[in-house]
Amino acid sequence: MSATLDVLCPCCGNRMKVDAATGEILAEERPVSKPSKSFEQAMTEVNTGAQKREEAFSKAADRTRNQQDLLDRKFEEARKKAADEKGRPPSIFDLE
């Protein structure tokens, strides 16, 4: 009788007894698979994800609105400041 090798697959976790001479698999032991989630659990996760996405979208929309208001205020302040200043701004050619 030839020697056998015990091999553990790193990918799937199968344990195999392999004939060293021929390379033939003599026995295979598969790991016990974990039970999958129920349909109700999966639907709960989907609905929770939808709520999280909606909250993130709302926060992003609020930030955009606040940023637009801030930019509008800064623009108006700069426009008023420019209107209050008399004369033209200095030219780069006049600095020589």
C-alpha cells in the first residue's frame, strides 16, 4: 500500500487524503457550512441600508445648500466692497 498525504485546501477548507503515488483523492472532508440568513433578515438589512443612504443624501444636500448660501453672502460682500471703493485697481504695468 502506498503512502497517503493529508492535505488542507487553503481556499475552501476541504481536508483530503491523497495517494502519494498516483495523486488520486481517496477521501474528502468538507467543512460544515454556516446557515445562511433568513429572507426577513436580508430584507431588514436592505431597508436599513436604504435609510442610511437617504440620511447621507439629506446631509449632503444640506451641506450644499449651506455652502451656496455662504458663497452668495461672500459674493455680495465683495460686490459691495468693490462698489464702495473709488477709482480703478492698480495696473500691473503702473508698478514699474
